[in-house]
Amino acid sequence: QVQLVESGGGLVQPGGSLRLSCVVSGSIATINHMGWYRQAPGKQRELVAKITGGGTTNYADSVKGRFTISTDNAKKTVYLQMNSLEPEDTAVYYCNAETFVHNSYWGQGTQVTVSY
């Protein structure tokens, strides 16, 4: 089992920045990769960014150059640095862990609202 707890969401003006954090606990050695997803009202959940144990990253086209996913293994935390935020980035953001045997775990989500 893997437990994920997100934090760092909030209200920010367009052009602003936020950093989301996801603290990971449990069977960390079973994790193959970590990711951030988001779900806007009336839309399907979509991948925002993913990082493997080796540090390989990939991003949704809509966030490339603005968002950065990273990990701090000592703190057992995955971060999503979000810069140049746009109203279209408004969503609930979820942390995800996928294991080597393809079990998928989710955090509870954190709301990000980009608005004046």
C-alpha cells in the first residue's frame, strides 16, 4: 500500500506561481513512477506531468515550459512547480503513484484556482 497526501493548492492570479507537494508513505520501494493529474469541472482527469525513478520526466503539451515535476527522496516528497498560471489551469490536482505491478494510488486532491 502507498499513501499520498497533497498540499499547496489555493487561489492565485493569472501569471502567478504555486508549488504543490505530495508526501509519499508506505511501500515506497514498489513505486515505478509518480505523476500529477488534474480534473477540471465537467472534464476528464488528465495527466499533467510524470517522473520515473530514474528521473525521466514528461509533460502535457499544455504545461510544457511552465510546470516542473521533481522529487526529494530524503523528504519522500514529489513537487509540482507551476509558473505562469492561466485560468485554464484551474482544476483539482491529484498526486498519483504507480507500482511495478501496475497498482495505482491516488491522493485526496488539492484545488488550484487561477482567477482575478
